[in-house]
Amino acid sequence: MVFANIYFLFLIILIIPLIVWYVMKNKTMDPSLRISGADDSLWRKKTLRQRLIHAPFILRTIAIVMIIIVLARPQSTDSWQDTEINGIDIMLAIDVSTSMLAEDLKPNRLESAKEVAAEFINGRPNDNIGLTIFAAESFTQCPLTVDHAVLLNLFKNIKCGIVEDGTAIGMGIANAVAHLKDSKAKSKVIILLTDGTNNSGDISPLTAAEIAKQFGIRIYTIGVGTNGEAPYPYPTAFGIQYINLPVEIDEQVLTDIASITNGNYFRATSNSKLKEVYQEIDKLEKTKLDVKEFSRREDEYQIFAIIAFVCILLEVLLRTTVLKKVP
């Protein structure tokens, strides 16, 4: 609860001299000479009039206080003000080629990557985070945003086969760079996750890395997959059959991409290894982001006005009925 005209609340101080005046006035109305009466008068109960003698003043005082509060304009608010928060700008670039269905990570490489990335997003509420996916081509699944609920919801739609199969690492980087190049943040990061070698796209991975370097973007690369061979589900007329395919990750290119942009290369052979990259990102210098948040206020004077009206009405009723003075 806030007050639009809070200075009106100082008028409540005037209630103090009003109460003092009322108390002093009633003292002067007490008889100066008391005469004892019959003994049974000691046990006589007070009449309704005697019990309510001070009620009009109490009601009037409450009414005055309520009117002062109404003048101060109480307001409820869910307002957020313009604030500055610490964070960095991060684009996730995730490989969605069909090889990501290999089940050397459980339940498979893609689902494991999505799960760990979701945990990372939940752990960084102040960061601008976006998502781009790539196979033979690349497109943006979600631009940079602090609305992580929307981002996480879009994660559900990531699956293999939504774009032409292949691995265009350079295109994935270039797409992410397009969203980060105009960022004012001191720390701009791309987390690139892939399980293969570049075999598609019009931009080579190292050329894309050089472009990222020009814009001060750091790239963390993650090679996903165990060493040797990995079980891959292969659909046949008799159902899903598993075949072992060799794990071919171009670690040299991924290492060079990270080196060019002052990032790091990680080899993720398990879910726990996949989380290591996020620990490294937590060490980055954070920068201030201006967040414009809109506010909405609503006047809440109605209840106070009703109380004041009821008090005045009760005072009038008391003075014209029970406490009515006979001339």
C-alpha cells in the first residue's frame, strides 16, 4: 500500500488536540458536589444512554481519520520500477542433426543437452538468454530474453528432423552472432553444442569464429559423445534396431573456435561433464542491464470512504435517537 498524497497523513496529528479538548471538556461537566443517595443506587446499572455517551465523539474521530486517509489517496501497486540487474548475454547454439539421437548419453544426446541447458537457464535469472538451433542450416528458436519461462517452453519443441539433416557449425555460430553483435553487455557468450564435424553451410566454423571475435563474443564449444562408438536407433520394418556408429567429433575445430574467441572447449561424455561449461560461465564478469518494468497502481480509497460514511451515519442516528437532547 502506498499513498499518492502522503503529506495529508500529517493531518492525523490534529486528532491529538481534539481528543485532549474532549477529555478536558467532559471533566468540567462533572458535578463539583456529590450527595450520597440510597444504598441501592450503588448497584444500579448504567443506562444505554450512559453507555453510548462517548460513542458520537469516537465515531466522529474515526470518520475524520478515514477522510484524511482518503485525501492521502491510498493505492495498491504491483509496480516494478526501472532497475539495474547484473547479467550477461548468452546465446545457446544446439546441434539438432539426427546423430544427436545417439544414446551414449541418456536418454539421448539431444534430450540430455536440453535437460542440462534448462537447469543452467533456471540458475541464471538475471541473464539475457537466447536459443538458436542448427543442422544443415540454422534458425533462431528464441531471441535474447529475460523471460526464461517463454524460453524454456520453446525448448519443448526442439527435436531432430525439424531442419534438413547435416552439421553446419559455422551457420550456427553466425546466427548466434547476429543476435549478440549489437549487445551493450561487457560479456557476450555463445555456448555451442555439437556431436559431429562441419559438413554443411556457407560459412566455415573458423570464419564464423573470427567474426565473433570482432564483436567481442566468447564461444564455449562442447563436443557431445563418448569415445569410440555409440548406439544409434535405426528404424526398420521390424521396429527400432540399434547399430553402433563411430563417434566423430572434430575436436580440433571446436578447440580452435574456442581459442580464437578466448573461450574454452569441453568434451562431454556424460551429463555431469556437460555441466562443467556452465561452471566456467559463472566466472565471467557480469555487467549491468537496464530493465524497463511497467507499473500499475489502483486507488484503494473506497473502503476508507465507506467506513467514514458509516461512522458519520451512526453518529447522526445516535444523536437523533438514543442521545437526543430534550430542550
